[in-house]
Amino acid sequence: MGRLLIVVVLLGLAFEGSKADCNLGDDFKFELTPCDSQGGRWRVQVPTSSDQFQSCSLQQPKRVDSCESSCAAGQFFDLSSLSCSPCSAGTYSLGGAVLFDSWDTLPEGFHSQVESFQSSFIGRYGNGINCTAYGWQAKGDFLASLGGPCAATVAVSVRLASAGNLSYWYQYSNRDVIFDFEAQNEQCQSVADAKEYRWPSATAEGEWHRQVVQLKPGNNLLQWKTIGMETYPGKPVLIKSIEISGMAKSPSCTPCRNGTFSSSGSRKCQECPENHFSVRGASSCQPCNPETEFSPKGYPRCLKRHVCTSKDFYEAKSPCDANNQTRTVYRWLEPKICMAGVELPQPGPKHPCMPCNPGMRQASSTGATAGATSCEFCPVEHFSEDGGQCKTCPPNTTPNYGYMFERWAEMPAMMSSTCRQQDGAECGGMAGWQLAGSHIHSGRHHADGAYLLLSLNVPGFRGKGSVVGGRRLEVGRVAFTFELDCKAKCEFVFMESSDRQGMTLVQSWSGATSKHEFSHPVYTNDSYTFSWAFQKASLSDFDILSNLLDADVARIFSINVTNTIDGGASVCLPCHQETEELGCIPCPPGQYVDPNSTQCTPCPPGTTVSDPLAYGIESCQPCGPGLSSVDGVTCTSDCVFQGDPSFDLSALADTVLIRGSRLFTASGAQYYHVFNISLCGKIQAQCSNNVSYQMDGQTSQINSFVCRTTMVPSAWSEEEVILSTQSVTLGDELVAVTKDTTFMNMEVIEEFLTANTSLHFYYTTPMATRSCPQGRTTVISLMCDPSKRGNGTIVLPSKCPDGTCDGCTFNFLWQTAVACPVCKEKDYKLVKGECTLGSQLLHYLAPTNCRVLGDLPATKAVKCQNHIPVELQAIIGGTVMVAALLCGLMVHFWRKTQRLEYKYMKLVQNSTSGSDGAELPPAESCALDDGEEEDVHFAQPAKQNFLNRIKAMTRKSEGDSSAFETIQLTQ
């Protein structure tokens, strides 16, 4: 409507004939109206400012009959002549297409948005995360998104006049980021077959992939999204270029970016050659001063040459001649960017060649280097201890094949070195890794951000490997020693790739690193390419990089690969042989070679063979707590644990799914995790992807004890489809089942330490990743809860929505009645019924603190028991004795009362008779006569207890016939 109003206004102004004609560019510009129902449009003049409405006269609108036609490549649609015209020099045109490959700023029409995730949990997805730094940002040659714990979107809306294609180049090597592309039409519906293009496949470090998406005519909204699942930034997702075809006639050509040029009518711009430069929109490149300046290919400016020093050349060794002699030679670092200064030193005198690496020998070269010598591996069944003469292995021994590179006089035949720029192009004349005798280093004079790649091809290993329940057996091992000498930011990564698993980042280091040895086990027998990549600066710092950080270098001192199917041997090991066989015979699984008898000997019970060579009893390693092994191959658990108490968890043998917290943004982006757990591994847990995010040839299914899949809800047409992606293993090995709350470097979190927690299952995944250098671990704690029947409930930590707060250590609490100890016979409660007709019923009750396997013992009838229990007999006897004593005391005191009553009656009777006239005789004197002495003796009475006193009173009442009571005086 706005443009139609402009047309009306311009029509009115066109009839003002008194005004001067307007000038194109200064006073007005041409624009085309949207296509109308007749399939045409109008060309109208639009004033450059509001003042031009009054100062000049505009022309009448002109009809353009077609909206669909477009110009050829190298041409643009000239609105003045309404025809196609060739692009001028310094510009280019794709015809009905548009190309975005310069990212100094976000191009016009692009919009960027970044949001943080919200969750009902309080934890690592809190409100304190600033997502501004994690959005899509223009970084000069790239459009980059760091991921992080945020959702970032960059979108552009285009209108296609005809069916066309979207083509973009990207780099996506960070597996902790979900990379998502969506294309929607005018009704905000996803375009047909868009699901096929939604999940771009992962790339290796430094590699670029091209994705092509078919688009239909009309408006199309194109969106690239990244969803980070870790708090650290990691490697960014990069987009190098975006090309869209099927556009309407382009009204202008695009200027060439800095460092490129073009002639008239060009479809694309060409890079300036070395030692040349150009600015934006240049028709040709200008040369640098060859004496004082230089520039790399496609560079926007010239750089000053510095004075040559000893750092601008390096020392090398000439090929060994037929006499095994070599000499030191000196070569300039390529490309040479210094001037004047020092000169190359003269070659040194001849001296004996450096010995070959262990397992190798000197051999004569053929072809162009005839007469020279080089190192090669010893023949089959031979070995070389110090890289000298090869020797035949003694009888009953076999060579221990491998790759042992400790001396770097020449590049081994199975190794290669390359240099790639940030955009994936070759580094031109720049060399890759360079030999230095005692080590191999990344070299100098490489542009910032360039990848220095060193690769080693290994056709296979001799071991079989196994991951079945218990310990994971390795088939070989890669070890290397290195150091990083970096003044600025740098990164060193170690990767492995195979036909079966694709490219995997094993470990990475950043910044200055002292001499360090790293060892990596290999668990699957396959052909591998092991790669070491060095980059002088992090890709997240394009805006602050300085050019040519020559001081930063990586050095590799040694590389050792064991148990390979080829290579050389530095030692021969005893092996098992049969009399009718000519060579060594591998021992059966679970057995080792006895060094004394060279016979195969089974490993002791409870141990497994962990060494791929299985030589000596030390190759048999004990299983972890709660695990056992009967075949010497794997440590397993049958989910039944004997002891005090005992546990039977066989009811939990099936796999169990757990859903994590749903994480979402305000705009609707969301995802959640689903965990699959196999407690004892009888049935392996499986996690699979229904979208091909992984690299070509990489499996989309994972089998392990514990695994996790990322679920991304999305609406396709009218039904909701849950997409699963980024399946990872969280537990390849069950290493222990114990009551202990810590094992190795794993521990149970404090929240799950309860009184009813019975057992803890410890799992490990030794594979290192960028976010988890030590691999991932999982701890499942079982809690006895009689109220949770069946599988019960699995609880996640309250502060971590996905079972982990750091992305590497996972904890789960499994509440179930199955986790209660198994009831023993002594635990049952016996209840006896009353005796009826000579029999009684015996009932058994189950206690609440243990688990009954099967049915309780049946209620049974038994004869009544006639004998009285000893306890009851003692109670009855005591009761009878007390009752008899009380009865005796009652009789005693009654008889005593009767005597007292009788005496009293006698006294009353005598008193009555005395009052009638009878007089008692006078009493004699009670006093002592003169001369008498008082002779009174007091006997010490024996200590009388209560029973003795009763006996004494009884004797007095029976033997004393006197009417008077005798009272014994005591002291």
C-alpha cells in the first residue's frame, strides 16, 4: 500500500510541467512495484529526499510486463533502460542469484536473535547467563555462532521469481551444539522436503561442507539456528558463504570484496595473487613493493617485510647417501617474507646418518633418489631394537608390531602434512609440519587461524576388542609426547577417524603447554587415520587477531602406536605354538601365554584379559566390586548379589527410559533429553538418531549401559514429530556395584545419600571429548522404598535438570521396592494361633524392611504343645512361692493376734477378781543390796534378715508356754 501511495503522488507530480527535469541518482532513483495480478509491475521514480518533490519534475510510471525473467550471469537489470546490461569492472552478478561472502557486518536483510533457555529446574540454566556473546556474529570472512547455553538464530527473507536453490558452505565440528536449518514459505509452513536439509551433517576440524536446498517461488524465510547444551563456548559453527538463486532481476551488481577484483561482465571475483592487494570494488590488483612489502594470496593490503634473522630459515638433513652419510643444510621458510639481513649458512660437513626408528632399517632408494638411503620397516618375523640391523625373532616368539617414531630425520611413509587456510583453501607455497631431527614442529610464517594438519594412517590392529557387560578391552593404544610454545592464543587437537565411526575429536589443548605425554586407547578394530592439528589462534577471536604470530609453535617429540597389523617391531614376545604348526597361535579368549611354558593358561576366576597381547598372568585384571567373570573375557553382573544382606535386582533387568526437563526459549525453541538405562546390561540400552546429523558413514545408533538422546520437538505439516539427534553414550562399562559411596574418581552426590540407599552402580565411558577430557561417568543409586512397586521411580538431581550439572558426571536415584534386601528365614515373624481341639495354626508375616521372593510360607496346623516353656515355668514357680509366703505370714499374724487377745482377757479377769478383796503379795525390792555388783552381759545378736525374724517368731510361739512375751534387747 505504501508504494501504491507513492505512485499516486508521483503521478500527480508528473503533470507539474513547470518544474525542471530530475537527475537520476542526485534527485531520484528507480524502483519496481510488487508484481500485480496480471504478472507485471511498474517502474516508478522515488525522490532521494522530501525536498525533491518541489524542486524537479518526475516522469510518469512505466509498465514492465514480466516479473519472472532474469538477466544472465555477469549482467544486471538496468532500470533506466529496462534491459539487461553487463556489470562494470570491479563488480559481479550471478544473474538471478545473490551471493553473501563478505561478513564485515551483517548484510542488509539479515536479522540475528539470541535467547537463553528457561526450565522449571534451578541449575546451570539460570537467569545469570548473558547470551549476547553467543549469538551469530559477522567475523570478516565468516558468520560465526559460538553455541554456549543459548539458542541463536540468524534469518533472511527472500522472494524468488522462479524455483531456485540455496547453497551455503559451513563448518560444524562441535558436537555439543545442535545445528538446525529451516526454510518456511509465505504461510510460515516448512517447505517440502525441508526435513531432509534441516540437520546439516557434522564436519571434521577445519573441513567445509556444502549444503544445497531447493526452494519454490514466492517468499521464503531462511533460518540457521544453533542450540548449545554446554556452558562453555567451544568451537563455533561457521558459515562461509550463502548463495540464493531464482531471484528476480537484480537491479545492480555486487562490488568485489577486499583482496579480489573483476573485469566487466564478470560472474564472480578473482583473488589477487601473492604480493598483490586490492580494495573493495577493484577492477585490478595493485602490486606490493617487491623489496619491502609482501602479501598472501587474496589479501586486502601489503605487509612490511622484516629484516631476515636466524628465525627465517631452518635446519634440515640431506638424504642419506649410499655410504649412509648426510649433511646439515639450511632452507628459507616458505614463503620468504624477509629482506636483506643474514644469509643462509653453508651446508655442514658430512656425518653418519641418524639411526632409524625402532623396528626399522636403512634401505637403498630407487627412482629419482637412486643411490640414497631411507628408513623402512623390518621384514615380517624380524625386529630391530635400535633402528639398526633387523634380526629374526627367536623360536616360540612373535614380533610386537607397532609404529614407534622417535627420530624425525625424514617423514614416515604412512604420515602426511598439510596446511589449510581458514576458508579451507591450501596455504599455497607454505609448508606444513617440518622435521627437526629430535622432533617435528608446526613451522612458522603461517597465517593466523590456518590449520597445520599432521596425519597418520593405520590400516588396522591385531586385537578384537570387546564391550559386553564388564571391562572394555582395547585393541591398541596411541601415545605421543608434545609441547605448545605459544605467546598468544593457540589450540592443539588430536582426532581419530575411521570408516565405521567417522571423525571424532579425542582431546584438545589451548595456550602454552609444557612437555606432556598423552595416551589414547583404541577399542574397536578398524582402519584409522589419527590426526594432529595446530591452529595459532582460536576461531572465536577473529576480530582481535594479529597477523603472522611466528613465535607460536607446536612440537611433537614421539608417536607410538601399539599392536598394529603392520609396521615394525623392537622386541619379540613369547607366544603359544603347537607342534604341528609353524607359527604362533593366538590363545583362546580369556587365556594368556605362560612365560615359562609358552602354553595358554586360563585367567583365574574373577579376572579378565585386558592386555591385547595376553602375555603373563599380569594380563589378567580383577573385576570390580560386585562383578564376576567365569570366561576370563568380560566382567558381568546377573543382578543378584549374595551377602549380608543379599539383593535380587533381576526384576530391573529390562531397559528403562527417563525424560529430562524440557528446556525452552521465549520464541519456542526447545529440546529435552531422554535417557535409556540398562542396569546390569542383560539387554543393552539403545539410543538412535532419526536425523543424519552425524558425518557420512558414522553409525546413528549407540548401544551401552546408559545412553542419552536429544529430542527436538518440531511441527511438520499438521502433525508433531519428535526428532532425535546427538545420541551419546554415558556408560560403556559397568565397573563396580558396591555399597561404598565413592569408587575411583566417582562419588554419589550428597542429595542421594539416604539411610535407605542400598547399592550404587558405577559406569564409565573412557572416550574423551572436548567438554569432558576424562570421559563421562554415571552413578545410579538404588533406594529401598516398599511403597514403589514394579520398576519404581527414577529421580534426577533437584538442581540439575538433565542428571548432570557439568555435562560429564551423571547421577540418578532409583526408588523401588526391588532394591530392598532379600528376606531370610530369620526375618519372618511367626504368629501362633490358639489351641483348639488339640491343634493350633502357625502364621508367617513378612517384615517391612526386606523383600520376600516368591510366596510366604503357607499357614499350617500343628499339635498343641503340652510342655510349658521354661520362661513361663520360672514365672509360675516364682508366683507360687510368693503366694505361699504371703499365706504363711497371714496365718502367723492371725495366731499371734489370738494369743494377745487371750492374754488381754486374762489380765482383765485378774483385775476384776482383785477388786473383790483379794490382794496380791507385796513385791520384793528390785534394787541391788549393798556390796552387790551389777553383772549384766549383753549378747551381740546375729544379723537377722526378714526370713530369720519370721522363723524366730514362729519358734517363740510354738516352744514358749509362758503367758508372757520375752523381748530380747539388742545393743
